[in-house]
Amino acid sequence: MSTALPLVVHSSNILKAPGGVLQIARRNRITGKPGPYRDIGNAPSLTMSRTPTVSLVLESRSGTGQTIQSNVDSVAYSIAAQLMNMTMRNVALAMGAESETITPSTTPVTGEELTEPAAGGMYHLGETVASPYGVRTLSAFTSLAIKATAHATSTLRAVGDVVSSTGVAYVYTVGGTTAGSAPTFPVAGATVSDGASAILKHLGPVACAGGGVDYVVALDPAVVQIRPGTTDLMTSIGRMPTGSTLVLIAAYTPAGVPYERIIPLTVQDEFSVRFTGQTARGSPIDFVAAYCTISGTGDTQLISASAPQTIQLVITPLQRGTTLCPIATMSDVVNEWINA
């Protein structure tokens, strides 16, 4: 694909079309051909701008500096379309990005770690560096439990290490090597010596109680929240030594519902834009901007429903040859304006 000539975008509003359909197609990065056109939805306003660059030839012999010739060196065009439908694809266009559809796996997850649990804390399941969106919906939430390794004799332990025995969790409040035989495990938050120096403290059940007791779950969106109050889990959290926190293990099954997300562009995309409509006086108007770049500007009110959308797509037509105008039209209204 050849390199487009750079054109400057200005905002000299010349023509406004009150009604019509604006369609946009992304051009294939290899072949340059436009893909399927997509209706961007209702566009309350569509503004075309035409900005000529003029150079003047001044008379200098007499010293009067009068203009003896005026030349139009170039003309830059731009089109601004206001967005009303904030679909994922429209938002991606405005952000200079693209959207992709993700179909999540439905493979059950059995060992997701939830760190630093606290009263009222919420976890959006499935969040990773590679997938910050996480899991959107669940078909089932199976269990939540305290992460613990099985108690072992003659093993070096550090402060904050959590171990378990017969479904009960314990934490070492003093580190050291455990005894050659298992201690009499404490209850109700009590402690016991385990070897020459290690001290073991009772926490509570390894398995967290569901049904809104220790935690509550939402399947859509996929969120688990720690219940505040006097619960076994909150008691275990409170019994951890200073500077140490529990880690919880969640098990669930994603629903696999597809969703769209926005990803950055690796290269600058080009588009083809078509408009068909009518002017305020009812005159037919249509145009094709066959090669364009698109970016966005403005604000969108995500909270205030009464505030107007001001997001606009700024479409910059690109010159592809000296014999073709960046904007092609069959409409006399646009044709006369372009060639003015």
C-alpha cells in the first residue's frame, strides 16, 4: 500500500448534514481492500471541513506590496461525525484502537489465589497481567478455601506459614524447625510449641462456608466478596501474625460467554467511509472518502445520563493520486463545495 500524502486537519465548518447513514470499513492491511462496511449508528451531526492553503505573490518593484497573484497550493479536508451509540467498536475507533471478540475457556479453574483478604473485599475473578478483564461470567462457583500446606514434621517453617491438619488451618507465629512428631493441635486461637522454637497457632476451618456465610458470589459479573462480621474466615484473618496475611484459593467454572475488548493498534489503519443522506433543505447528498485515517476527540458522560455525548470521529481523507479528489461524490451539493 502506498504512503498517503499528509493532510492537515482544521475545523472550518462548511457543510452540515442533518440526516443520513454513515458507514465505515477498515481496509485490509495487506491487500488494501475495504472489508465489510459497518453502520456506526445514529450520528446527530456530520460536519465537513475544507481548508485551502493559499500563497500570495506580491508586487515588489513599486514598493506598494500589492497582491498580484493568489495561488491555492493545497486543500485539506476533514469530516467530523458525532457519535451517539457508544458500542465497543465505536469506542475503539474513537480511541485509535480496534476491538476483538474473546470467547473464554470453560475449563474449570481450581487453584486461583486471592491475596490479602479483608472484610468487604471484592475479587474480580480471573484477573491476570495478560487478561486484566478477568472472567466476565461464571456458570458455577465451587469453593473458597484457605491456602495451606499439610503439616509436616522436622521441617523448617517461617513466621506466617500456614499449614493444615484434618481440615483445620494453623499459622506459625514463631519460626523454626518442627518437631519429629506432630503436636497436639490447639483450638480456639490457642498456640502450641512445635519443636525447639516454632510456635503454631490455631486459625480455623480450611474450607470457607458459602451460602453468604464467609463470602458471597455473583456469577455475572464474576465477583466474590468477603463477608464482614463474626465469621470463621474473618476470625482466621484476624489471627494472622502482624505482617502476614492469608491467601485464599478459589475454584469455579467460567461460563464462556463471548465479549469484546479494545486492544491497541500495531500499525496505523486506513478506512473507507461512505455517507448517504440529505441536507437540511432536502437535497440528496452522498460522498465516499475512499482512503481515510480516523481518530476521536471529545467527552462521553458515563455516569450522567442527561449530559450530551460530545465524542466525535475525526475522519481525515487521504490523497491517493493527482487526478482524484480525496472525497468522491455523486451529489451536486458536495461536488460544488469540494471544487469551490
